[in-house]
Amino acid sequence: MAEERRRKMIGLQPEGEIDWSEYRGIMVVVEQRAGHAKPVSWQLLGEARRLADKLEAPLMALVMGDNVGHIADEAIGYGADIVYLSDAPELKDYRTRPYSRVCLKVIRTYKPEIVLMGATYTGRDLAGAIATHLPTGLTADSTQLDVDDERLLLASRPAFSEKMLATILCKQFKPQMATVRAGVFQALPFDTGRSGEVIEVSEDMREEDIVTKVLEFIQDAKQVNLEDAQVIVAGGRGVGGPDGFKVLEELARTLGGTIAASRAATDLGWIDHAYQVGQTGTTVRPKLYFAIGISGAVQHVVGMQNSDYIVAVNKDPNAPIFQIANYGIVGDLFEVVPLLTRAFQERLT
Ligand code: FAD
């Protein structure tokens, strides 16, 4: 009796009255800013395609924004079968209320059994708001996904100060929800020949009813975007101090890339924590990753091992980083890196 009262209070249907069998398929909420989709959305569609095929269920994408029809077409090219498109001026900038209203409407109408979003600032905010309203469970910050024979989502994430990997299941509610770190999965190659269905979704919204207003978008001058970088030049304790990163910056600039760091360097205060790559930092997947003066501890490697090419520069020939590097240079970084920079400058100009 007490349990029934509790369920009523938090807006849950009485147990036994819910028919979850109507919930089918996987839905990826595509994140975009200023008309450009975040790569994590395509990475998620890639992994969700595998899971949807395993479940023999459709793969859906939800695209929200203002003038974002082109992103719906992109979602099909990246693996979606059906795209729900909500295109409205009220959705120009991300705001929790209007975005969660559209999301809730689409989920309640089309009933996906699994909903996935990027574990970005926006994804974390939106997923939490939706899970609370539905209500259902949410596994935040997942790094591995799978489904079992009972169609349960197995969402794994680091737990207990990142010392173990916990697999979390949501057995009693639908949809099962997870946010997933950027850079963990790989997007499928974009296929212009794929076909899919775009279904427009409208939600009755009036700007005057939305209490949050975006007055201005100010780009943070120090904003670090490691997740989307194609070339990363990362430095570790071996760079010796904040000035050591200047040598790396020159190489990064030459290659149109960005600098990054190991936790040793960020903990020492040589560079901001936003630049940290690894288990407790950002997971990256660039085309080219330089690990300079970085030993190759497992907690660093898990965050960059999926880079297309890894170049390591280290004065210790036995440094573990050489075991995963495609190219290894044994030497003092203060001699090697300027030589690399000059060689690239000569070839690129
Ligand atoms: P070191 O291990 O000290 O290596 C420095 C390297 O520089 C050495 O190999 C040395 O030979 C080389 N070197 C020195 N001078 C030169 C020179 N002049 N030229 C060339 N090479 C030189 N670490 C992360 O990076 N990211 C994480 O997210 C992260 N999360 C963690 C989470 C937990 C729970 C724990 C316990 C640890 C975590 N760590 C993380 C820390 C990790 O275990 C290592 O301590 C850290 O990665 C080491 O950083 P490093 O390679 O820069 O330093």
C-alpha cells in the first residue's frame, strides 16, 4: 500500500499496469550548435546502429534547432533510419525547457526503448531533465554500451574514483537512458546513398512562455575543444614547466591543431585542467596525436588510444607510450620538437 502511495506521489503508474512492449528502437538525440552537429552525435549513431541491428529495431535520431533540416539529412547519412525534426526559432539556442518539451513529446509519442545523448554540458543537462520527467533511470558518462537477450541496455561507466567499471541496468522503466562520453565510439563513414525518413515534429511554444532568455553568446577565449580536434600535441611532466608548452604550441599551430596535457602536467598547474586527456579528462580521437614527454600510464592511454596515428617523443626508450605509438622518437623533446616543427613548416608552406 505504501509503495502504491509512493508511486502515485512521484507520478508513476501503479505496478502491473505498464505495457513496456510498445517501446521499440533506439533514439539518439543529436546535439548541434549554430547549425553544426557535434561529432559525438555521429559517434553515438555509429554505436547505436550496431545495437539497433542486434535488437532488430529501428535507429531514430532527434534533431532540434532553428534551420537545422540539413542536420536531419546528415543523420541519415550517418546511420539513422528515421529522423524526428523539430525546427523552430524558439530552439535556436539550447535552453532546458523548450528542448526537454520537444524531447518528452517525441519520446512519449514514438516510444524508443533506449535514448542516448552525448555526455556534454548540454547532453547532461537535457538527459537529467527528461529522465526526471518521464520518469526513468539514466546512466551518466558511459564509456561502453551493449544490449542483452532481454533487450536491456548495459551501460558501463567508471565508478569509485574511476578505479572500476560499473555496468548499470534500468530494468523497470522505459526508455533506458544513457549519456556517453565523446571520442569513445567511432562514427560510421558518411554514406550519401543511405535513405531514411524525416518526420517533422511541432510543439506549441511561445517565446513569452519561456522564462530563460539567451541575450548573447560570448565565446570563451580559453575554450578548449579537444573532442573535435583533428591534431593534438599533448605534453606531460617531461615538458618541465609551463614554458615547455610554448614549444608544443608552435608545433600545434603549424599543424592547425591544439595542445593538450597529461594529468601530471595539469595537477602541477602548468596548464589548465580543461586540457587534460585521459580517464579523468577528455577522451579524444584525433587523426594525429603527439604524446610528448608523457610516459604512457594506462589512465592517460585510455583517453587517446583510439587516435588514428600516435607519435611519441620520449627520452626513455623503455617508456610504455612506445608500445602503442605508431611512430616513436627517442630523444630530448626540446631538441626533437623544434626540428619536427621546422620540418612541417618547410613542407606545409
Ligand atoms: P610521468 O609518468 O612522470 O612521465 C614523464 C615522461 O616524460 C617520462 O616518460 C620521461 O622519460 C619523459 N621525459 C622527461 N623529460 C623529457 C625530455 N626532456 N624529453 C623527452 N621526454 C622526457 N593521467 C592522465 O594523463 N590523464 C588522466 O585522466 C588520469 N587519470 C587518473 C585517474 C586516476 C584514478 C589515477 C590514479 C591516475 C590518473 N592519471 C591520469 C595519472 C597517471 O597515472 C599518470 O600519473 C600520469 O598520466 C603521468 O603523467 P606523465 O606521463 O606526464 O608523467
